[in-house]
Amino acid sequence: MQHFNDPLFRIIFDQLAEPRLILKPYNADFIIVAANAAYLAATGYELADLSGKSIWNFFKVDAAGHHTVKIFQTGLNDVLEYKSALKLPIFRFDTLHAPRWWQVEILPVMDEVGQIAYLTCTTYNVTIQVEDEATIKSGKAAMLVQQQTEITTAEQVAFRTQELTDSEYRLSRIVSATPCGLCILKGENFIIDIINGPLLTLWGRTEKDILNQPLLKVFPELEGQPFQTFLIRVRETSHTVTMKEQSVVIIGVDGKPKYIYADFSYDPLFDVDLNVEAVLVTYSEVTSFVHARNLLEDREQVLEAMNEEMNAANEELQAMNEEMTVTNEEMESSNEELLAAREEQQVLYEQLQASEQNLRLAAEAAHIGYWHIQPESKALQYDDMLAQIFGYEDQEPMTYEMAIGQVTPEFNGLIQDAINEAITKGDFYDITYTQRRFNDNELIWLHSFGRVIADQDGQYTLFSGVVMDVTKEINSRLEIADLNERLNMAIASAEMGTWYIQADSRESVFSERLRAIFGFETDEEMTLEAAIAQIDSVYREKVAIAVEAALTDGVPFSQEYPIIRQNDNSRRWVKATGKLFPAQDGVKSYFSGTAVDITERKADEQRKNDFIGIVSHELKTPLTTLKGYLQVMQMTAKKPGENSVYQNSTERALLQINKMQRLIGGFLDVARLNAGRIELNKSNFDMDHLIRNAVADNQQLHKGQPIVYKSGGFQEVFADEDKIEQVLNNLLSNAGKYAPAQSTITVFCNHDKSTITVTVQDQGPGISQDDLPRLFDRFFRVENAQTNHIPGFGIGLYLCSEIILQHGGRIWAKSQPGQGAEFSFSLPLK
């Protein structure tokens, strides 16, 4: 029942002048599902008081009376039984402390299987009419009393006879002047007593032919149709019977049947004793309206089919990679435009469903062209929108042959066969094809659909449908297919494996290449658990945690790890990257990505690391010996009377040797890290003392740049003191190299209950935002005019990062170009 809360429904429903209720039959009860503003104003209730409640909670015996409640109950049950509209007798029901007289009309609303889904109750306030009739009756009664005292019995008879004659004449004049069909049927045989011109025209008879004749004698074909049953029910129950859009078959004077749709109302006419003496039949033909509505419903089904097709296209677009984002947005925009157009058409249909002109306006708003083809002659009719889509600008009408001539050769025969088959068999017509526009010869894609419409005799009289330009949608779909093919070719060329894992069920799909990388045969089952089991035990837990973080929290996945292949137990290195794609438009969330075999690259890296280790060891030995000789020379030079130049030279030589030892030590540490052989020798030490020593040592190396230490006081930490000193010396050395001469370097040390943080701040040239994320990558160096002259290999910050991470800490940098830089690391205190 959510549609009863739709804003558009509420606007239309509340604008209806008469009080209306919508009831839903439920287990011998009737539940209120909607009430319009007129009903709320008349009763004084709020919508929240009524909605979801039984009608009998408000229409009670103590307020309305047993007789009135019985009439209402009987009327509701009669509509359910006979599935036809019903107008109840007038009853009294007081509201807002005032007497009120009402007449209720009950209309059934059918569902798609022909069962009653809802009942609409329209309540007409007839208080004024009832009061007027009461006044007239009282006046007439008084007049009759006076007349009876003044005139004789003979005069009374004459007066009454004249009065009845006048009343019958006035009634006859009223019936004749009424624009809708009216007649009065008297007695048990329903004798045709009075009939007006519109009904005679419908029946194809004259008054002479049918007056004072029983209805079934004039129209024996009504025997077995529901009209006779309804007439008898009116006579027996005194209830009005209303029938909407009833199918009627009438046999004309010439013996030919006429098929129509009409609205009927059978109202009882009472004698002075309140017995039904006749039935007033009111008729209004609605054949054109029913045919027009059926056509509109058919077109609505076509539009719904089009909408489903567009939804399918959307689902296809959702599977695109990030490289196709722009195309996906264009397709989504196109779908939104089509949905908006459909909604606009739906609003126009609901408001102006009886108007063909308004339907055309809705079609123009949706950029849909309409066409009609006469099945035999192939005569073509079309609207302005179709001419605009076709690019037809000539004054002379476009013919069927001209339109077909613009269809491209590959579709020309196909579309003619489809049209002929639809006309011959009465099938639906639905085809997508290409043709050339008349005015500019541009190739466009069109989607056209329609159906053949039959008359009452079952003869196909009109082939009608719509056409729309779907060039953008088709071209976008072709572009998507092309991009998918290119992407698959790129993945195949790079020998990448791919995977697809449902986030909720963990159901997995692996490509053939990925199965081959992990060593699974074609017919061998490969699951997520089986794939993780092939990972080297040292890396397995880390990779499993990363996969779980991607599946549950959407953390980007990027890992390098060795595997032991399933089929040959060989060791291979794999690099895998992926991401979680969130659920969208009915597609569940899934984790997807690529994997590539990097064994050869890892082997090259290992050979390079081995080379670095060998070279470093080979250089370290002679440097150690040379450093020993220079230390002896330095001690000799410090003795009294020795040459000061000699002493200065040895100091500088030792300084350069120390730099080379640190550089070689860095290369060795990189090799140890890659081989997994670096070890931490943790102990308790005072971080404040370590920082003071490092500041003092580096101040000797950078004498022109003051190093200021803002101490945080004594703080004991448990870590590898030599490795933390190595990190601090590297950060101070970088600050001295990149900051200008005479600039100040500042060191901060702060701590809380769980963490100690050390920061080195310089006044150097700063670092761009593009370079910040890569500062701690191995062999990365910032390349610009201000740093190209500074030597280095890009391993210092990488070693700092690895040392801090192995301590369970964190390292980061903050900087803006031209505003210096801050490098910080933190360590856990416990």
C-alpha cells in the first residue's frame, strides 16, 4: 500500500471534491487505507486516526443506527459478491454535532487477476436535497388538507388526475431533454414505459417499435447477459446498481450485432407505499474511452519493456573497471533521462488519460515518435517527433516506402519481414535497427515497437507503435564491449591472472591464468582457502589478514608473497593487487583484482642484493684497515710539537671514512632486510640521552647550522638502541644536507602514556605533495633543481622506515614546498 503515500497520488486524491474512502477487504472486514481531504474535513478525523483501522471503528451502531449500518454492510458485501458498482439508499449519519444525510456509491477496483483489491466509497452530502424534499412534502401535505376541506370528492379526483397527468408530462419532458440515455421500465416484465432519444439511437429503434413492450421481447439477446439479473436485484432489494464499462451486445433492426462499452445505473422508483414499481435506467456510452485506455495500457507495457531493457544495460555498465568510469556516467545519465521521461509520461497519463492530445505531449517530452500504418494499404501516419527523429523536413508527407528506403541494407529485409509478420499474425513488433537520416545522411540507431489493433470483429484495422533514437545508448554499449576486449587483451598480454570474490558468501571465481600461476589443473577445484594454503607459511597470515581487511573494510589490497605451486611444489613469487567494489543497484559487493608472476623480478632483486652485500663486504675490509692507520696517525699528530696540518688532514680523512662506513653499512642493512636476516637487539635505554648524543655528534658535522633540542625529559624505552640511533642520525644528516647554511634544525621529543614521538624539523626547500607518499620507498630520491647536486642512493629513509616498522612503530613526513620539512617517528612504550 506504499503507493497510497505517493505525493502525486495524495495531490490528485485530495483535490477530489466529494468525500472519499479507499477500503481493503480483509477477513470479512474492511480496512481504511486512504481518505481524502474532503472526507477528513467532513468528519473531523485526522488521517493517522483512520489509516489501518476497520471502517466499523468509526461507523458505529450507536451513531448511525442499526438500519443504516445494515445497509452499509449489505452494500459492501454485495459489491464483493457481484463485482459491480452499487449506489446505496440515502441514510442519516450526523457529524460535527449537526444532522447530515448521505448517499454512498461503492466502486470495486480489480487487480491483475480479476479479483477485488480495493473498494472506493464516494460519499455525497444530500442533506440540502433531503431537507428541501421534506419541506416540499410538508407543504404539499398542508395544501392537500386545505384542498380536502374546500373541494368535493369529484373535484379531488379531477384535481388528482390532472396533477398526475402534469407530473407524467413533466417526467416525459425531463427524460427526453436529458443528454444521456434514459428509460423507465415498469412491472415484473420490465415494460418500456418512457425512453429518450439518445437511448433510441443506441438501440436503433423508434418509440413506436418498443414503447409498452417487455424489454426481453425487444432485445431477446439480453437473455443470459447480467443486465436481467441486475434489474431483478434492484426490484427485490430496492438498492441502486451501478455498472462501469460494461460490455454490451445489441442486435440491430438489420440483424447485425453492435459491440459497445457503457456505464449503466439502475435506480428503483417507488410508489406511495414505498414499493418498487419501476426502474430508472441511465446509460452513457464509453466505447471510445475504453478503446483509448486499452491503447494507452498497451503503450505503457511497451514503455515498461523499454525501461527493463535500459535497466539491463545499467547492470552491464556496473561491471566496468575504473578505466570506464566516464562511459558509465554517460550511460547512467541517459538512463536517468529515460526514467524521468517515463515518470513524466506516467503523470500525464494518470491526469489526462482520456485525452489523446495530452498523450502526444507526453511522448514529445520523452522524445518518442508515434507512427500508424494501415495494414492493407501501408498508408503511413506519423507525428512531428518522428519526423524530427528521421530528419524529415519536406512539406510532402513521408510515405511508408520512403521510410523503409532509409533503413540500411543489413536491416532492410529484416524490418520488412518483421512488419509483415506482425500485421499477418497480430504479434507484437519490436526491433532495433540502423538507418540514414533524411536531412544529413547521419547513421542513427532506432528502437521501434508496436502492435496490431483489432476491432470488435477481430479484424486488424491499425498497426500502431512508437520509435525512439537510441544511438547514444548503442554506441556506448559498443564502446564498452570494445574497452572490455582491449582490457582482456591487455591482461592476457601481461600474463595476469584475475579473481572475483563475493564479499558476503566468499564465493570465488579464478581465471585460467591465475589457476596456472598457483599450479591448479583445469579440472581441479580452486577455492579461496586453497589459494591461501599455497602461500609460503611465513607470509600466509599477513596475506590472509590483508584479504580479510579488503573484504570486510574495503582496505586496498597490494601484496608480494611467495607460493608453493600445487602441481609441482616449485616456489614462485606473486604480486597481487585488488580492491572491494561496493554493492550498487542490486549488484552485491565483490572483491576483484589481478595477480602476476614476479619470480624473475625477485630473482633479479636477489642477485642485485647479493652483489651489494659482496661489494659492501669487499669495501669494508680495506676501509677498516685504512681507518686503523689513520687513527694511529691522528694520535701521533696530537702529540706536542707535531704538525697541525698533519692533524687536520687525518681528522678530515677519518670523517670521510666514517661517511663511507655508514654508506656501506646502509647497503649491508638493505641486503639483510631483503634476505630477512636483520635482527633487533632490544634493551632499556634513555631516549633523551640518546638524542643528546646524536645532536652533539651531528653538530660537529654541520657546524654552520645550529641544532636545537627541545627535550621532553628522561624517558626509558625498550628498543634496539643502535638501530634507533641510526634512524635519528639519518634524519639529522638529511636535515643538514637539504637545509640552507646558517638555518636552524630543531629536534622535539614528546611522549604520552603509550607512545614516544621524536621529530626533526628543518628549514629546507620542502617536499611536494606528489613526492611525500614515496619518500620511504627503496632507492627513491626527490629529483628537482634544488636537490640534484646533493649525493645519495635513496636507501636512508627506506632503512629508517623498516627499522621503525620492525619495532612496531610508525614513521611519517609533513611538508609544503618552500616551508621546510618535519620527519617524525613514534615507538610504543610498552
